[in-house]
Amino acid sequence: MPKMKTHSGAKKRFKITGSGKVMRRKANLNHILEKKAPARKRRLEGNFELAPGDAARARRQLGI
């Protein structure tokens, strides 16, 4: 049986930390930024841990 391929969309969106957490970015910080308040843009910065149920699905898609 051939190996399962990694889901290309998942590998661009999720990162696995050394301790095994699945990290993601928040939405709404890619375009049309001019009308968004600076405080809102700051709130959307950084990486956040994926919810447990979603993390299980992301791990499957990443082949982990």
C-alpha cells in the first residue's frame, strides 16, 4: 500500500510544536486591512492553539 499524502492545505495552515500542540493563525488579517482598527489587527496577530477536536483532524491531515 502506498504512503498517504499530506494534505497540502493543512501543511500551509498548521504547525506542530515540539510538545505536540497544533498551532494556527487567526482569520481576517490577510487583506482589506485599511478599514480594520489597529487594536483589532493586534488582537489577530500571533499563533493560537487549535481546539482539541480540530487538532485531531489536523493531525490526520498532516499524517501525524
